[in-house]
Amino acid sequence: MSEATDFGFQRIRGEEKAPRVAGVFASVAPRYDLMNDLMSGGAHRLWKRFAVAAAGIKRGARILDLAGGTGDVSALIGLEVGAEGRVVLSDINGPMLRLGRDRLLDRGLASNVDVVLANAEQLPFPEDSFDAILIAFGLRNVTAKERALVSMHRVLRYGGCVVILEFSRLVVPLLQSIYDLYSFKVIPVLGQLIAGDKASYRYLVESIRMHPDQETLKAMMNDSGFELTSYYNLSGGIVAVHRGYKL
């Protein structure tokens, strides 16, 4: 029998999670960026800029945008690495990845971007392939987060860093009840009105609550081989940016 894992608040068999998550993102892909703007009031764009800056990307670098979906982070990275650098936009979800590729092409930002369909737990790249790896709002959807972290460590070059932008735990307790009300009552309704899919956005909200908190994720990164790990709370801990190095 396979090991159980979470799908939102449900417990399911491990092999069931990837196809169920794939169904969620295939459903919401066309309205995903619009929903992100509405749900966060546009703040997700600032969070992503902070994460890219935290990676300390240099011109000419080779960067992996893991679980990069619709390509908005890849667009930011591409500007940092320049024409002589390379961005690999990777995601396990085909519809999201196609959307990201098409949007980068439409914006004229695809000249230094490769697009790769890949599982974060089994990255199909040689060891020491990337100067930095960024994963924005993707780790919580991975079935085995520990395997994904080990896989990231393997393909990262020595001296390089991984940056994980993910929803986390509020550090302002007085806001918790307001945040919960917004998450569980407002966001699923927005999902139904804008994306026509209430259930998928209920899952996304539940997945946030099941994701490891700041200190737990930091410990998981340490256990996976990363060093000098740290994190930064943004928006009172609604999201956190974790960073670790391969030394």
C-alpha cells in the first residue's frame, strides 16, 4: 500500500495526488493569473519580485523556474540573466506550461527561455545544472516535498541557491480570524465567479493550511542538504521566502 498524503484537508494515497492536482490546475489555468491578482490585490507580483531579488541572479546565469506555470516569474528572471543567460521554465502540468510558453512568446520574452515538462521530485537534469532555482507557490502541491528538495539540491551548482516562495503561517495572531474568513468564505466564491470552479479554489486554500510552517520548512531544507538556510516573512507571514545554498 502506498504512503498517504494530503490533498487539501483530505487524506489520499500518494499516487492519487499528482493527477488530482493536475486536474485542479488544468481547470483554473485560463484564469489563474487574474485570480491571483484578485485574491492578493496584486501583492503576488511584489512577492515574486522579492523572491527573484533574493536569488541574487547575475547576468549570464542559468536559472530553473520550477513549477513556473504561467511564466510570470520566468519573465522576471529572463530580464535579470539577459540574452546571454538561460531560463528553464518547468512545470508538471501541461496546460499551465503551454499557457506560460504562449504568454512569454506573445510578450517577446521567450528568446532565452526553454520550456520543460518535469516532475519536481524527479528533475530530468544533470547534477550541478543551475546557478539558482526558484519555486513560487508550487512546493505545497508536490506529493513528496522532501524528495523535491533533494532533487533540487542535486541539480543546483555548488555555491548556488534555492528560493522558495510559498504561503506560510501568519505571525500577527490578531489577523488570523480575518484571514480565515477571507480564505474559506471569499476565495472559493471568487473562484466560482471568475474561474467557474469553486472546488479547486477550496483545495488551494486548504493546501495552504496543510503546508509546513516557516521553521518546519527551514528544517526540511537543512535535512535535504541545503546550508545557510533562512526565511523572510512577507505581509505578516501570509507568505514566506525561504533561501538555502548548496555549499
